[in-house]
Amino acid sequence: MPKMKTNRGAAKRFRRTGAGGFKRNQSHRRHILTKKSTKRKRQLRNPSLVAQVDTRMVSRLLPYN
């Protein structure tokens, strides 16, 4: 049986947490930042967790994490 391939796009976006979930960066921080409030941009800096229903799909994309 050959080795499974890691999805490289997913590997750059997700990191495994100690509890077995995945953390991800939040969207909407790339451009058009002038109309967004400072509070909103500051809160978007913090990583959030992948939803529980999507965790199985992400773990398939990252078989060795």
C-alpha cells in the first residue's frame, strides 16, 4: 500500500490542537481594511477552531497530523 498524500493547501491552513481538533486563521483580513473597525480587525487576528462537523474532513486531508 503506498503512502497517503497530505493535501498541501490544507497543511498550510490548519494545525492540530492538543485535544484533537484543528485551529485555523480567520478570514476577511486580507484587503479592504479601511472600512473595518479596529476592534473587528483585532479580533480577526486570533485563531479559531474548525467546526466539529468539519474536523473529520480536515483530518482526511491531513493524514499524518
